Amino acid sequence: ATPKGEITGTAWEHTAASLAGTLQQADVVLPAAATGGAVFTGKFKDAPTTAKARVPVVLFLHGSSGLSLKAIAEWQRWLAEQGWASVAPDSFALAQRVTYKSPIDKASYERIHALRASEIAPALEALRQQGWADASRLVLAGTSEGAVPVARHTGHEFAARMLYAWSCEANYFVTEPRNALPANRPVLNVISNTDPFFSKSNTWLGNPEAQGHCGAALKENPQAAVVLVPNAPHTLLNLPAARLATAGFLAQLGKP
């Protein structure tokens, strides 16, 4: 039986203040190459204003659980070990931001997707002003709720994209996929073959023809890769297979 969804919170759109807050409260990890010393782990507002070197950066959009998901911090520290900086904006800088228990109506999901999409531009602008950010090697990434705006982003500012735990397909989560993934830039999709939300193992997926991954959306891109992790949970950033795929994918963009 389809479970009963619910929506809490009242705020559906960012204000100018909350958009600024998403960045100021963003979780940032800078590798040693950027700081010239120890790895920096903290909030964007406290990040070093000077740098020893410019390094590539992953701009990461968290899922519906927000930055409270410990796996994100662990993943960001791992990225720093690979020489990559990472910035994860905090969507919950918006007071009374809507949250939900799936499934809810598609119109409400789309309002949330629009909210998340609005967080990309200010973060991108701020990154371009940081002395530690290599603007030629910016990667847009996201997981679950945060991966939808990554797949839909129409700009060409990012050297590559990474989508975790999202299938890029029609299902209960979107009115339509509206993918805008570039055909001429690297794209990585990592998802469980039994993802509890976006694979056929979800009895209320809403698409009997779904494949459970972004393969169809990426079929014209020779630089794309789809990695299915057998029997993995929805949050799979730190599984060995996911990390191996991510490390190999980032390596093709050049060593930090």
C-alpha cells in the first residue's frame, strides 16, 4: 500500500536573506593544498580568505535530510583527501522551510525543486570570488532531492556533474524529468539497483517502465557513466563502489 505522505513547514521560497544564509552556513572542507597547512573544516563564513593554491571544487546539494546527514561531512573530508574542496549549501537556512514525508503531490515536489534550484546561482557567484577555488574545475553534484536541480541545471558553468540516488526519470517525484544534462561534458550517476525511492523496488514509484537510473537521459553522452551499486541503501556516498567511481570520475578532470 502507498504510505501516507505529509508536509510540514510553511516556507516554499528563499528570501534574499535566506539565500545568503544557505552559503554562509554551508559546510566547507578545503584540502591542505588550498590552505598551505591543515585541512580546513567549517562553515563558509569562517573559511580562509586567502589561499596557497587554487583547487578544484565540488558544489554539493544535500538531500531532504539536510546537512545533518553525517555521511555528507564524511564524504566531504574524503574529497579533501583527494585534493578537492567542497561546499555544501544549507537549504535549511530558510526559517520554516518545508519538509515532507513521501509521497506528496507532484506540484509540491516541484515547488521544492524550484527552491533548491535557486540555491545554485548565488553559490556559484561566491565560489568564483574565492582565492582557493579553481573556476575552471567546478563540479555540480547532489544527492536525492539535491540531485534533481543538478540534472535540470541549464547553465554551462560546471566542468562536470555528479548525481547520486536519483534516476533522472519520470516518477512520483517530478511532473516530468526536465533533464538538462550536457552531452559534451562528463556526468556521473551513482544509485542503488534497489533504491527504495527510485527503483522498481518502490511499489509506488509511479512508472512501471522505469529503469531506476539515468542511463536513458545520458545515452547521447560518451563521457557519461552510470554506476549501479547492488543492494545499496539510498544514501550511498561513502560505499567503496561509490567512492571508487567518484575518485576515477574526478581524476579525469585533472589532478589537483
